[in-house]
Amino acid sequence: MFILDHLWIILALPLAGAAINGLFGKRWPQTAVNSVAVGSVTLAFLAVAELVREFSQLTPDQIPFVGNYFTWMVAGPFKVDFALQVDQLTVVMLLTVSFVGMLIHVYSTGYMAHEGGYYRFFSYLNLFMFFMLTLVMAANLIVMFVGWEGVGLCSYLLIGFWFLKKSAADAGKKAFIVTRIGDFGFTVGVLLVFATFQSVDFGTIFKSVSQNAPAEAILTTICILLFTGAIGKSAQLPLYVWLPDAMEGPTPVSALIHAATMVTAGVYMVARMNPLFSRAPVAMLVVAIVGAVTAFYSATIGLVQTDIKKVLAYSTVSQLGYMFLACGVGAYATGIFHLMTHAFFKGLLFLAAGSVIHAMGGEQDMMKMGGLRTKIPVTYWTMFIATLAIAGIPGFAGFFSKDAILEAAKSGPNANPVLWLLGVVGAGLTSFYMFRLVFLTFFGKPRYDEHKVHVHESPKNMTVPLIILAFLSIFGGWFAAPKLVGGIDYFEKFLAPVFSAYAPQVAEPAVIIAEPAASPAVELVHALTGWPVIVGVLGLFVAWWFYIKNPDAPKRLAQSVRGLYTLLLNKYYVDEIYAALIVRPLLWISTNVLWHVVDEGAIDGVVNGSARVARESGGELRKLQSGNERSYATWIIIGAVGFTCLLLVLWGKR
Amino acid sequence: MSIPISYYLVLSAVLFGLGVVAFVFKRNIITIFMSIELMLNAVNLAFVAFARAHNQLDGLVFVFFVIVVAAAEAAVGLAIIIMLAQNRQSLNVERVNQLKF
């Protein structure tokens, strides 16, 4: 029970790595920086593995296991402990974050080998791991908020890693500011939680809400405010705009922070707060609608992008939408399941894309690639596997999770046919744009200058993480496989205590299982011929037809629906609309009102004015110092006479 | 029948007023110096008059203090006047106005 008693070790390891590299790494050779960075994260992963072993020996009444270290702050009834907790949800998140994080650290040692600021990169990356682990292990909303903002900070630092490039610095700022809008809602939500429950501690809140639930309107407000934070952090409509720009950062960062872990923090938070959300049906519907619309919407943008990382970015936004759709229809475990499989295959897609970019010497435009299949076979095969996974082809990880989400949207307790349809169409689009990416990149004739670009497979420390992740992209979803033949979804079963402990009492026990189970074979056939699979395969064939069979077809199609094509290519002009509606008016007000009027007029006016008053009154008063003795005497006499008169007047009154 | 105290006070006030007027309007530094002495002695007169009227010694003691201070002042003041006269070849205070802003 060593790690359970000392949960802080898991946090301390990456923090120590970040501190050591940040303070001393500048003068160290790359191998030393590597061993500190990768070593600390690997040790953290081993600590998590040991934690899981110890966790499995706990009895159900010991879960969630809370480690309370010290009282952080007290103000009247407001008390915050620095407390960490472990339950099944935490275990899943810890394993995903630490394992994927470890692989990406290893990968980065290859990818960043020729970059400046090597130690700085790994220091930030370790710091990110620290904050992300804090976020998932927090036992109250305030500690969670520390992790929440901390990962935002690291995201900002890493997007702007090449800060001499203006676009990268701008993208970092954009990410920071846009997520801050959501965080404002989150902060207000936390305050409202405290005002309602007199506590920010998860256990206390959940117990309180299940025994003595406040009015539904209050719960709905709280949930929607908290969800606002999730919208910002997890890049959902309408605050998704920062994520595509975040691709300015180094590719391992895109993989770790902007695909596998940080952006899923919003999903994790919604799942963590499930006792509140489950009692606020309106908020649930909002979550589901935002998720489904985002899933569909950003998939359409992904159709026409030509930058390999941008396609993946919009794909990430879309997949996060699926996770929220799952949470919104009450299938939290499924949402977390998709979060995990997505971390595997999307992390892999980004790392493989990084490997492609590495091979092409920095080129990101897919229109200038092509025919890379035979030249970088490891990258090709791993990326192809990840694509099959994200497209939902049966047998791969993404199939199990995405199928389960759409199943929940279709026939779960909060089913909604419109949202299901959006999800299914989005799944088809996903399949299309992902295979489009693969076909454009790896198939066809090379569209680059073969004499100039020396295409080469990436080194071992980059390909090994790819292979491991490819393995997980296939088998990572098989926990749910028995369900296909009418059995148990082990993943759901594992997480069930988290989501049922404080679930609202249903008047009639939901006996969905009462449906007579069909024979396993029928179930299997049913699952393999469902709509998600059909649209997935359809997407594959359409992409094949467009980009391999008839390479001219895309151009002709773009010509015939020019308006739609330009709209999609320009991402629905959302950035331009935001610029026109928010950024430019703000700039105008800042320049013309706040700067020229308030700052220059009022604030500078007061400061300069008081200085001028002092100077000019001094200038006038100094003329009294004429040096003429008789004038001094006159002043003394006037003063004496005046003072005497004053005394007389005052004495006269007595 | 003794002389009423108001007579003394009026005389004292007149002398003091003359001293003030002379102090402000005269240019010769020695005259100004003398006007200061005049003001001091006007105050001395008032002190003595009050001491006698109230039949107390306090006023008389104060007069001695004033005379001592005036003597010290005369010693220092005359030394300054001699230095001024040597440096400026003049006793006009209008020409002693260097100590300003």
C-alpha cells in the first residue's frame, strides 16, 4: 500500500523532472536531459502501475480512496484541503495519461533532437504531466482547478514553443485567451457549487446532492457553467477556434496535449461531476447537442483541409464532440471509453503525422506529398491502423467506443434520434477525411521534388512508440468486445461504481436487460452491420474512389459546388466572424476609448495634472522669495496682524 | 491719583507702530535696525506698565530678558552691518537681495 499512502509521489516525479531540466538542463547534453525527462515520466508510469495493483486489492467501501495531505486554505466555512483521490475513473485516466505521455516523451527525444531549446521543451512537457495528473487525481474542485489552469499554461507555453515565429506566438495567445472565456464560466460554476453545497469536496458534494438535491434550476445553472469550462478546454462549439491554431506547436505537443490528454479534461470533468449532471436534464441535453453538432460540424471542415495537422485537429474537435454526446445521453462510461481509445489512435495519428513531416523535411501540405507508402513503411502501417480505428472499422479500438456512443444515442435512456443521425453522418465524414488523408499522403504519385526532398524513415525512438500505440489502437477497445456477442462490457463494468454510486433514483428500475437476449451470432451480425459500420466503410470507398480511382474528381466536384467548397475551406469564416464581431470592436474600444480617452485623458491627466499643479504653483510662489528684506517683513507683519485678528475674533466669541 | 494703564498702552502701541512703519519703509539698514530697537522698547514699556498695574514682578523680569536679547542682537547685527558696508560700499537694503529663489 506504499503508493496509495503516498499518492503525491506520482505528482512529485514529473514536477521534479520539470524543475531539474528547467533549472540545470541548459548546460547539459541531450542525453542527460532525455534521461531526466523520460526517466521521471517512466517512473511516474511505474508508480501508477503499482497504484493500480494496490487499488485492485481495496474493498469497494474503501473506494474512492482519498489521501488528504494538508489544509490548503480556510476562510469561514470555505475550507480547501490539498487532497488527492483514486477511484476507477481516476485509474483509467491515470493509466491513459501516464502511458501515452511516456510514449510521447520517448518519441519527442527523436522528433526534437535537432531543435533549439531542447531542455525547455522537456521541462514544459514534464510540467504538463504534473498538472494533468493533478487534474485527474484531485479530490476537490479547487485542486482540480489548479491542474485545469496548469495544463492551460503548459499548452500556451508549448504552442508558442517557437516563439520567434509570430504565428506560433499568436496561436499560443489565442489558445490561452479563448480557453479563459470558458474558464470564467467554470470559476463561477465552482463558486456556485460552494454557495449551494457549502463545500468544494467531491465526496461531500455528491453525498449532499444525492440526499438533499437543491432546486433543478440551480443544478442546471451549475452544470451549464461547468460545461462552459469544458467547452473552452475541450474545444467545442463555439470556442473550438483555438485548437486548429494550436497546431503551430511541435507535433508531439499536438499529440499529447491537443489530442490525447489535455483537451479531454472537459470530458473527464463532466464525467466526474456526473451526480450533478444526471440531475439536470436540461444541462445534459445542452451537453449532448453541443457534442453532436460539434462532431458533425468540424467533420465537415476536415473534409477539405490540406494541411495534414489541420485535418487531425478538426478531427480531434469532432471526436471530442462524440465524447460529449456520450456524456450528454448519460453514457458516461462510454464517453470515457472513447476518451481512452481516442488517446491511443489520435495520439498515434499525430505522432505518425509528425513522422511524415519529419520524413518530408518539414512539409505539412498533403498536396505536396503522395506515394510515401513504400518509403516510410512503419509510419504508413501504423497510421493506416490508426485510421481504421478512428473510422470505426470493426475490430479496431475506435469501432467499439464509437459504436457504443451511437448505440447510446439511439437506444440509451436519453436517446435522441436527431443527435444520433448527426453522429452517424459525422462518422461517415470522419471515415472519408481520414482515408483521404492516408490516400493523399501515402498513395498515388509523389507530388514533391524527389531530388530536393530526401524522404527517410524516422529513427527507432520515434517508430517504437508508433508501433506500441498501433497495438493499442487495435486491442485497446477489446474490453468491450464481449458485448458484441451479448456479453458484458468490461470497461463499463469497471467504471460502473463511479457512475452509479450517486446516480439519481429512477422511479422504475431500468430493466433494459429484460429484452430477451438474441443468440450471440445474431448479436454479432447486428453489431457488424449497424449504421456506424456501414457509413465507415462507405467513407473508405468514397475516399478511395475520389483519391485513387479518379484523382481528378475532387477538383471537378470542388468546381461544381464552388460556394460550399470555399465555405468549408475557409472554415465557415468563423475566425473572420469572431474577428469582426468581437476582436475588432474590442480593439476599437480599447484604442479609441480606453487608450485615448481613459488612459491618456483620465489616468495620465490626473498624474500629469497633479504634477503640473505642483510645478506651476511652486513657480508662482517662489516669486515671494524676492530677497527683499522689507517685503519679508511686510509678510511677517501681515501674518502677525491676521493672526492677532483671528485670535481676537475667536476670543471675542468666548 | 496715578496715570491710567491705557495711557501707557497707547504710547506703547504708537511707538510700536512707528517702529513697524520705519522698519518697512526705510532703506537705510541702520535706521531699520533702530526701528527694531524701537519696537522692542515699545513692548518693554507695555511689560513695565502691566507689571506695575498688576503689582507683579513677572513683567519686570521679562524686560531684563528683552534687554539682554536686544544687546546680543545689536552685537551680532552691527557686526553684519559692518561686513555689508565693507562688501557693498552701501547701507541700502535694496541692494542686499541676493538670497532669493
